Amino acid sequence: MPTTIKIVISVTEFRAHCLELIRQVEAGGEAVDIKRHGRLVARLTPPVSSPNDTPRTWETLRGSGVLLGDPEESVLEASAFDALR
């Protein structure tokens, strides 16, 4: 899938706004062409997805759990805490 280039700026502008531009590319996927003296010298693009980018199992489960016990309830016996003293 080709990346659409919507932003063309000078090196000086890029230097002044690089963090903002990186966030825009990360969020929206638009590429940024960077020019020096009217010549293209660099292009900032979002990374190409790869099979290694799949979320880890625990990341896919994040937010799906349900707490069934009381928040104060412990899964450990009281004697386990006494052993730490």
C-alpha cells in the first residue's frame, strides 16, 4: 500500500517541528517529504507492518478480565504474611 505524501517541508522547518511531525506520521500514517534547497533529501513514513508486529497474548487480553473477589480479599493465607516478619 503506497503512502500518501501530504506534507512537504524544508529541513529547517522539520528541525523546528520534528516531534510534532513524528507524532502526526505515527497517528495518521501520512508521509512527510523533507527538502533542502528544493531537493528531496529525506522522507518520514510510518513503518511497514510485519508479522512480528502482532500483539502479544497478554496485550490482547488487557482490559478483558473481571474481578470476582472483593478488592481486600487475598489469595494467600494469613500465615504466609506472618512468615515474612
